[in-house]
Amino acid sequence: MRVHVIVTPKREVLDPQGQAVAHSLHALGFAEVQEVRIGKFIELEIEESDRQRAAARVEEMCRRLLANGVIEDFRFQIEGA
Amino acid sequence: MRVHVIVTPKREVLDPQGQAVAHSLHALGFAEVQEVRIGKFIELEIEESDRQRAAARVEEMCRRLLANGVIEDFRFQIEGA
Amino acid sequence: MRWGVVIFPGSNDDQDALWAIEQVLGETAVPLWHKERDLKGVDLVLLPGGFSFGDYLRCGALARFSPVMDSVIQFARAGGLVWGICNGFQVLCEAGLLPGALVRNRSRRFVCGMVNVRVETTDTPFTRLCRRGEVLEIPIKHGEGCYVADAQTLQRLEENHQVVLRYVDATGRAVEEANPNGSLRNIAGVVNHTRNVFGLMPHPEHAVEKWMGSDDGLKLFQSVLSAQRQAGSTESAAVVPGH
Amino acid sequence: MDLDKLLRPVDEYHAVEHGLTPEEFELLCRKLGRPPNLVELGVVSVMWSEHCSYKSSRVHLKKLPTHGPRVLQGPGENAGVVDIGDGLAVVFKMESHNHPSYVEPYQGAATGVGGILRDVFTMGARPIASLDSLRFGSFDHPRTRYLLSGVVGGIGGYGNCVGVPTVGGETYFDSGYDLNILVNAFTLGVVEKDRIFRARAAGPGNPIMYVGAKTGRDGIHGASLLASAEFRGEAEDKRPTVQVGDPFTEKLLLEACLELMAHDAIVAIQDMGAAGLTSSSAEMAARGGTGVWLDLDRVPTRAAGMTPYEILLSESQERMLLVAQAGKEEVVREVFRKWDLDAVVIGQVTDDGLFRAQFAGREVVRLPVRLLADDAPLYERPVRVPADLEERQTLRFEDIAPPEDWNQALLAMLDSPNLASKAWIYSQYDFLVRGNTVVGPGSDAAVLRIKGTDKGIAVSVDCNSRYCLQDPYVGAVIAVAEAARNVSCAGAEPIGLTDCLNFGSPEKPEVMWQFEQAVCGIRDACVALEVPVVSGNVSFYNETEGRSIPPTPTIAMVGLLPNVRHFATQWFKEEGDVIVLLGRTREELGASEYLAWVHGRVAGVPPWIDLALEKKVQQVVRRAVQDGLVRSAHDVSEGGLAVALAECCMSRPGAAMGAEVDLPIEGMRVDALLFGESQSRVILSLHRRHVARVRDLATAAGVPFVAIGEVGGRRLVIRPWIDVPVEELRRVWGQALARRAEVATGAAAG
Ligand SMILES: Nc1ncnc2c1ncn2[C@@H]1O[C@H](COP(=O)(O)OP(=O)(O)O)[C@@H](O)[C@H]1O
Ligand SMILES: [Mg+2]
């Protein structure tokens, strides 16, 4: 089954990349842009039929590898089976 | 309103980062992982009440700056108003 | 000849390009601040290496929208010589002046060191003084130097001899072990179809003094000079829009 | 927020929470004539922290020789300054970022580089080179790989982006650092002698301006918590928001500050490092003998609702504080605007000698500057020789069984992560940008040209902490000697050094003894070799779960080449060149890499060192290199003669170059001869026709000189024990680190 993991910089943590992009969008005339935060989008293809178990495993993957708990938050979504 | 943009590497473009992560996940014992693709998750906070107009603008931001059509696909989602 | 060197916020090797042009070649270098559209009548625009705008989002993606780039694009379309080194190459790809894109190195690590590149065509203003098949020793230093393009584009590049440089081993063979970043077909540098816009990942401006390692990069600078002399330097600057 | 809460007088409980002792709190109240409020307590606690006040180390650091004919600025400013002639000076310093790098290796190391860069360009110097000195745990420890790739990634990610080349460093792996790695960053810059900027807030009425990144809740209490409170492995919980580096903003700051300094618009400038706004403004006032008044409402903030406490203690990166000349504010704004940076007036220099801050129209801090800067307590902490020292220092040779196969022994040595090629690390660093790199990483010292002159600078960073563990005094002497030797091998004369003293808790008498011994060692070596200490940094509390790191007094040496075109590298160049060994070889194995790696033992005392001989050897090498008599020079360090000879063959760029060697040295164990680490030895290779002249130089100076062989072939032959193809040596040596580093790790996601 397919899982989408989203990893974002913690709210309080500086996101220089997001700032730079916001700055450029303004320069390009997109004045309506107020804030930009940039994170990772991770698409996992896993062999697992049980959603429960899948969720538990992905949770563990995020904690151990996919997200850096010190500066990042994560959330994920299991694609409708 | 808040918009989530997802930028992913085109299928045919190789994604060394995704491969490396898949490899590490296997090394960590997550044998069920078959494929990993890594893209960007961009969160935009924009001052715009009209969803139609917002969509058009974001579409333009993606074409002009947020994604590189040569190597990336993009899609976005406007958070429920 | 007047060499324009664009300075973006985050350009680092701009100073090295200026040094090579002024101190080594003894030519006139004109710094071009990214916020200004005026190209000051230069005969060539060089986009230097570095991390323009921090390389945030994608390398070259933000620099591509600096005011100066509008003029550079017009200049290139009008046949002016435009030369992108490393980050400059990335900017040119983002700006659509060169085909393809540069993505993260296959190793996922920044790589700095000397490489061998083979001259694939001398039919460009940037390599006309080289020999075809000649191997040049020039350093690289980048994290996103893996050249990619779709099959048709690669096909076209080969057919029109737009691949200018390829990574090779010391004996000149374009083998996988000699490929420092995973670039398709070991491509290190390409020109556009009108052959006036050139981008490469290696840093010729860092190979201009033998006693410091290599002066093979000088050949590229000197090629441009001779091309310019032959073209009879006058026009190219004159056709620049905005003058 | 409830401002009143913050402004209430605090008691001892709060003080202790802030890392002050009851005695220190009592002293504070006495000096102040009242108890401080919470904001003031925060300010004092960081200013009185070990990190900012050097309260445990100052009495010892006083012993270091800090003067010399070339010294323009010794310790006390942001960095040291040494005259190199031609109207130019070099500015350099080294700093630790150990704990943050353990908590978050990439960002910790990155912000460490950012901090040291600011220390240098703050003084008006253009940074031209960085070095990094790294200590990791053994590869057996599960976290080591992750920390290694994170730290190296962070140093490269930041330094490469800012455009300052990382041209050298050192890297060691030792289980003593498993839970407390070391990341020491060094930067050197060049400045015109008469345009050096100092951080002295002068001229009451002058505006204080804030430049650079906005202030967030980054690393609040980082300085006092991470650097002063013993680290108990629970950092994850205690952690404030981790600082994230923004090298792009740093690059803009760097260019903007240097551009601004060309105008006559500023009086003083100082980066906001540890304890940010508080220490930068207080230190500037202290140095200038003035006071400061800050309006915290004007400080640009990133997070909503920040309290004055947070604003004053935030450690957000890429921020500078400067004192402009009254009336020149617009000049300052103009320059920063060009670089898309905001410069905001946030206060004023005053003449009342007070550190005052207001917030929401109320005065939230009112403290004498002297109290913060000068009245911090000073400790002469008790010292005690470790009880087990003597036992650890005893080594009976007969217990050490020599290997059967010397070829295998050499290959095994080259597979040690400590002796292995460090190319996996330094190839991730841009060591070329700015076009001054004559010799990059991979030789004893890096060499940089100084544009506009014939001169060059050589730099090397060294410390063998195993030596220091077995004898901190001798270990420190050797650290200075080896750093100087490396620089001399490049042909440069040592002109100054900076140190970074990494130790455990000063509250432990054994650690304090190590510290005292090390400082004495540095002092004696500096006096003997006539090298001043111009800047430095102390990092205490490097311990986890009560376990201290091996004492690690890292030394970064800076040398001057009169003619940069006359330099030497360590590798053999030409077939038929004669190989010469300078110096004396003793039967020594104590604290050697051989003993640790092959026999799994850390025992005995470090090699003997005679500083008088050391000095002469270095003089001879420099003369020989500068007179163009030698084609290569390499000092013999960890791994001894056999490893050094192997390095002369393997480290050569391009095709390998072999050597045939006979060691006419009698009366000692073969392993001591091949792998012993006797000091003050250098391997030269030179053309036959120069042999006589170099021999004369050596004998005149009383330096032992032996021709031991010839360069050539594709094998390294050390008769009768070793005979291996150089390519085989190179394969093992070249792969040893990469092989271990590249096993899949958590860092992959980064
Ligand atoms: N962390 C590092 N960063 C950059 N260069 C390094 C690093 N570690 C080691 N090096 C380089 O690798 C080479 C060998 O290091 P080292 O064995 O410490 O040399 P030496 O024993 O002569 O002091 C030197 O050129 C050094 O600059
Ligand atoms: Mg050495």
C-alpha cells in the first residue's frame, strides 16, 4: 500500500529556505503570499495489507529515520486501500 | 488561506535520495518498504479569500518558480476554507 | 574585450572569475550587480559559481529571476556570448537558456576535487583553441551537478554536437568510475543550439595558474578571446537591447 | 505575557536553576545591593557562566605567552591578529561547538562554522580559510556514523555556501568521545593593518544598531545550559529550540559588513554569539568602559510574544550588533539595504556604566556593566593527580608480542580510521573557492597565497588526545610541536597559534589537574618555539554520565612563507630522489596508535620530546624548503616511520610512487622502529645533488641526518620487513574511512 509522509520544520525553528522563497515570490509580484514553509514529501510503497500494522510501522520509520525529531515534525496518510 | 503544494521528481528522473532512504530503511529492518520517492512539501499562507483566484495564482507560482517542469511534477490543495 | 561577471547574492567564485580575467588574462572585467539591468556593453556575460540565493528551493531557481537575468536572456537570444560556470550553469538551465537540469549528485554528497574532462567539440567559441578529444584537468566542487535531460533532448544534444565536455578517466575514456556526480552520458558541459550559450560544472577559473595545480582552464578563456577577436569585437555588444 | 512576574525579585532557587551556586547568588545580591529580577538573573547567569566568564580557567590562561613582535592583538578580542608585513595582518581564532553538534550534528556543526566566521570578519578581516578539528566515538558506537556524516555535512553545507574554503583539519575516532564528540572550528582572515575593527562601544550617544536575522527562541540558555551545566545525556528533553544556520544570510552579512567597514560610519562591531544580545552588548560596553541602553521592543523578532528574557538570551544565528557614529545611521542602512538586510537602531551607548534594557516602556534590566564583565567570580579550583595515572603509564615491552607478518601489520595500521585517508571528509568541502589554495587538504599543512604579495600562509591543527590522557603536560607540548612541525614541513615559519581546550568538568580535581598540566605544556612549548598564543577558547563540561572526554587541547598553528612559490608537500615526486630522515628514533611504543589499534591497549607514556632539538629540526626543514633543496617534506606522527613512508607514497595525486628503504637503526624492537612515534622526525625527498647541502645544514644545526633510501618503483620496500605494492596500501588506506562511514545511517534522510 502507498503511504504519504509529510515532514515539516517545527513551527519555532528557523526555515531559511521558506523565507528565501517567500522573498522571491514577492519579487515576482505574488504580494498575497504571507508565509512559506518548506518541508519534505516522502512517498512510501510498502508491502503490507493491514492498515493498523502499516500505521505502526510507518510511525516507527518516521521516528527512527524519516524525520529529525530535534527540528522536524511529521505526519502521514495511508492511501485509501 | 493555506495552500499545500507537493512537488515530486518525475518518474523517469532518478531519485538518489529516495533510493538511499529505501536502502537505510531496509538496513533498519523495514523489509516491507518497496519504493521511496522524495519530494518537497511547500506550505503557503496567502491572503486571498476567493478559492478560484487562489488556485489560479498558486498554479502560476508553481509553473514559474516552485517546480521545475524539466524534472518535477506538482500538485496542490487549498485547505478547506 | 569586455567580460561581464554577474554578481548574485551568494555568488562565491565571482572573485575567482574576475581574477582569471583581469590578473591572468589581462583583460577588462566588468562586475554586473544582479539588481541592475544594464549590461554595460560587455562582449560576454559570465555567470559565476557559488550558491546564489543560498541555492534554496533549487540551485539557480531564485537567481533566475534577478533583474539582470532579463537582460542576459535578451543578450543571449541576440547571439551574445553567455557562459555559466557551476552555479551559473544551473541558473542557465533554470532560465531555459540551456536544455536539461542539474540535480543532486548520485552520491548525495558535495564533491570537491580535480577531474578530467574531454573536449567533445571545438566548434564553439569556448573551445575553439582546444583539440577535439583533448583531456583537460579542471576541478569540480558541487553538490548538484548531476546533469539530466529526457531521451529526446539527449539525442538532440548528441546529434547537434552540443555536448562540449564529458567526464573521463586519465586515459580519456568516458567510463562510469570517472563520473563524479552521476551525470547522464558523463556530460560535464553543454552549449545551446546556436552555440553562444555555454554551461559547465567544472571550474576553469580555478585552473588558470600552473604552479597552483593546473592551467588547463585557461584554454577556454583564450578560446573566447580568439573567437571575439575574429568576430571583430564591435557588433555583439551593439545588438544588446536596452542600450 | 505577565511582565510583572518577570520583574519580581528572585531567590536562590531560581539562581540555582540558572546554574549559579548559592555563593555566586549571594555575591550577586551583595554587589547589586538587592536581589535581581528574573530577566536580570538570566543576563547574569549567562555572563557568569563558564562559557562567557572563563571563571575556572582564567587563572591558568594567564600563564600563556601572548606577546611577540608580530602580535597586533592578543586574546581578549573576537580573534587574535598577527602582522605578516606588506601592511597586512592575519586574524584567526578557533572555537568549539561540541554539545550542540552532539544534539543535532548537522546544524550544530554548521552554526559552529558560522560563529567562528563572524568572529573573524567582525574584526574587518576577509576570511580566506577554515579548518575543522573533529573527535568522534569509535565506529562500534551506534551513533558514530550518524554524527560523522551529520557534522561533516554541516561544516561543508555552511562553509561551502558562505564561500570560505575549508582547507584542512584533523579527525580522530576514540571511544572516549562516544557520548561527547568534539567539533572545533578555525577560521583565518586577512585584513589591512590599519583597518582592524575592535568591539569597544565608545562615544556616549552613539546609536547601537542590530543587523541580520530576526531573533527567535533559538538556543535560549544554550550558552549557560549546554556549555555550563553538565550534560547528562538527557539533552533531548532540556533542549530549547535548536539553532538552525542560514549560511546565505551569513554570506550577505559578511559582504555587507566588510563593505560597511570601508566607510567611516561605525565605531565598534560585534557578532551575537552565545548569549546573543546580552553578551555582545555587555562586552562591547565593558571594553569601551561605557554603558548601554537597549529598547527591546525595537529588536526584530521572528516568533510572536517573545519576552524580554527571551530576546536578551536568544542565540539566533547570523546577527551582528554595531555601534554607529551618531548621524551615520543612514550610511549603515544604505549598505545593508543593498544586501537586502535590515539595520535597526535598538539602543544607545551611555556614560553611566550601566547595562539597561527597557521593554513595553518599563525598565526590565538595570545592572552595572562591571558586575557582568569583571565581577564574575574567579576560581582557583583544586587539582589532583588521577589515582590510576601511574598504573596507566606503566608499559612493559615484554607484554607486547610483535606481529609475525610486517606487511599485514602495516596494512592493518593503514586500515585504522585514525590513520586512514580523510579524503571522504575533505572532498565534501570546497577547499578551492577564492583561489588562494596552493596546498589543500591531504598534506601536513595547507598553504594559501596572500594575493598582492609574494607571501603565503600555512596552517595546521593538531592534538593527540591519547598522549594527553597518558600525560597532559607532554601531550600538550607535543600538540604545539607537531602543529609547528607540520607548518614547517610546508616551508613556513610559525608566527602564532590559537587553541581550543576541550576538557571535562572543572569541578573534578583530576580534570582540573589535566587542564593545568596542559596549559603549562602549551606555555613551555610556545616559549621554546617562540610562538605566541593570540586567541583561544575553553570548553569545559565535556562529559556524559560522569565520564570525561580525554583531555583535548587542540592547537591550530599559523605559519608564514616569505615566498609562497617555495613550499613543500608531503608526497614523493621523482624517481631516483634520495630519501632522508631527520631526527632521532627511540624505542618508544607508549600511547601509540600501534599499541591501541593492533594490541588494543592504551598504556605507557607519550614519546619523549626535546624542544631544543624540535626547534632545530624545524629550522633545518624550513631552510631546506625555502632554498628549494627538497621536493617533499613529511613529519612522522601517528603510526610512526612505516606509516609516514607509506603516506609519502600513497598521498601523491595521480599514479602511485614507490620507495626502497633501509633503516640503519640498530638496537630496538622492530615494531618500535616501524610504528613507534618518536617526535621531532621529518622525512625529506630530494635530488642527489642537494644531499650534501642538506646534510651540512643538518649537521651544522646538530640535527641527526640519515639517507635511508630512494624514491622509485611501484612498491614500498622497507628492508627486510616490508614489501607491498603501493596501490594495495593505497586501496586499504583510501577505503578505511569511506567503508565505515557509508553503511546506511539515519543521516540518509538529511
Ligand atoms: N576534518 C577534516 N577536515 C579537513 N581536512 C582534514 C580533516 N581531517 C583530516 N584532514 C586532512 O587530512 C590530512 C591528514 O590529516 P592528519 O593525519 O591529521 O595529518 P597530520 O598527521 O600530518 O597532522 C591533512 O591534510 C588534514 O588537513
Ligand atoms: Mg603531519
